[in-house]
Amino acid sequence: MTTPDRMTPPIRYASFVSVVVLVLVASPVIQNWHKEPQDGFPLSYFPMFTTDRKGRTTLIHPVGLLADGAVEDLPYTVAGRGGMNKVRRQINRRVRDGDADELCERIARTVRDRGKKKYIAVGLVEDLYEFERWFAHDRTPTSREWIARRALDEEE
């Protein structure tokens, strides 16, 4: 029979392994104090959550222009196939590569094919959102910059 103050070898081994795993998992936290932190797989200090975004972010997305001048957000599916994140990356890459006008033509074709007759034009915009306003339920962008625009009555 073992005394309470002495651990059996399996418990000692499990305790040692637990401490090693905890130290290993927590080790990326030291990257927070480096000037240029390095993120890696499988150990990550989660820059997705720790990166200082200065309280704002930008979003490039398709919009439809109504005859009265109002602008409505269009679903990401008019710009490409796949999930939302995949299509958003494609939009950003094409704008960055200078293909915004060509992408806008594709969006216009898709909107025309879907029979969305209420729009007179479609476009790509870059909206700036401030987190404080967003989380206070004010979903309007702080600023909007038109990247490309295409009238729906224009044929290729």
C-alpha cells in the first residue's frame, strides 16, 4: 500500500507529461514580446486575434446601384464560386492584381443572368468599418471608395 505523500510511477509520469504539454502549448505566448513575432504551425500565438487592427478594418465587396442612387450590398456569390472566405480572397486578389474592371463585368453578367432588373449598375467598393460603431449596431461604413462600376444595360 502506498502512502499519500508518495506518488506511484504512472501518476508521476502522467504529471510530468502534463506539465511538458502545458509548457509547450503556452510557449508561443513569448512571441507577444518580440519586435517581429513569428507565427508557426502547429504552435501559434494566434495573431488572428492578437493583431492590433487599430479599431477598424476594410472590406472589398460587390454592390448594386438603384435608380434612386441608393446602394445595396450584393451577395458574395455574384463574384465567384465557393465559400465566403474563398470568394473574398479571390475578390481581394483580383483587385490587387488590377483585374477589378474585369471582375465587375463578371458581376454585371451574373446579376443580369439572375434577372435582377432593379439595379441600373453594379460595382466593387472598399468600405472602412470601425469596430466600435459596428458593435454598437451601426453597420454603415465610415467611408466608401468605388473601385469599379459597370452599368447593367451595357453589353460586352
